[in-house]
Amino acid sequence: MPHGGGMRKVRELLPDCRGCELWEDAEQVVPGEGPVRARMMLVGETPGDHEDKEGHVFVGPAGHLLDKALVEAGIDRSDVYLTNAVKHFRFERQGKRRIHKTPSAGQITACHPWLARELEIVKPELVVVMGSVAARSLLGTAFRVTKERGKRVELPGGRPAVATVHPSAVVRSDEFRRDFRRFVDDLRVAVDLLG
């Protein structure tokens, strides 16, 4: 587990994590990316199939949607730190396809020290919590994204945050235009809170 050192140390240690069994089937660990002193950190749920294969965060369909939403909200992706609450891809096989499966409570808990260390190092002024897995990791099991999305909330310790859905939920939505607009609106709340 990460104790001391900067982001370089986290990246060195992360591939050796055996805190849960997800490392056994994943192609690789997927660390966070972005400026180490970013003012805004975006926390997603878990890597997907594309991220697991490429070793980078938000490079699949949800990542492409996130990129579009960031542009609409006036956020430069290169200015934010992007990471996930869980660092290995959890999936089930359907034929040759690997389909995303929500991490268990134990897997979220096992990975939390890595996310906590990223927060300690980056020290963002604001965190955007995307999806229920990220919310469970950062805001607890009682927090409901659907009830609190787009509002200023505080992480334990007082750091301001805004919760929203995960971009993959927008990708899969039957009401895509409406849900994309709401997602962008939530990101704009984050921009306004940063000033």
C-alpha cells in the first residue's frame, strides 16, 4: 500500500498491488493521469475494457463522451487529474467480449488507500465524483448520486466536491441528449465552484 513518496512512487508500487483479486484477470493496473497539482480531480469508477488494454484512464467510449462534456463545460482535460476509485478492470465474459461488472464493496475498500494517496499528493481544490462506485469510495454507502448530483458536497475532511453520474451511464442512456446536457451542467457547477 502507498505510504509516503510522490506520484512516481505510487506508479511504481501500484502494479504490485494484491489488495484484492482483480489483478489476477486484468491485463494491467490503470493509474490516474494528469497534473500532480491539478485544481480539479475527476474520479470515476473502474477501468473499462479499453482502459485495461491500453493502461490509460478514460480512453474508451465513456472517455470520449467525457472529453466532449469537458469541452462543453469549458474544462481542459490536460488541466485536470483523472483517476478511478478502483484501479483494475472487473469484468465477466460474454463470448469473446469482456463486459464491465461493478466492483464489490470489498474491492472498493481494498483500493481506497490508492485513491486517498492520490488525493493527498494532488491536493485538488475540488473533486468531481462520477458514479456510485466513486461516491461509495469517497462519500460513503449512504450517499446517493441521483439525489445529490450537481450540488456542492464535502468529502470527509472538508474538501469540496460535486457528484454526478458516470459518463458510461450517459453513453448507455435512452435519453442521450437530455442526460448529456445534465452531465455538462454538473461539470459547469464544478467550474463555478472553482471560480
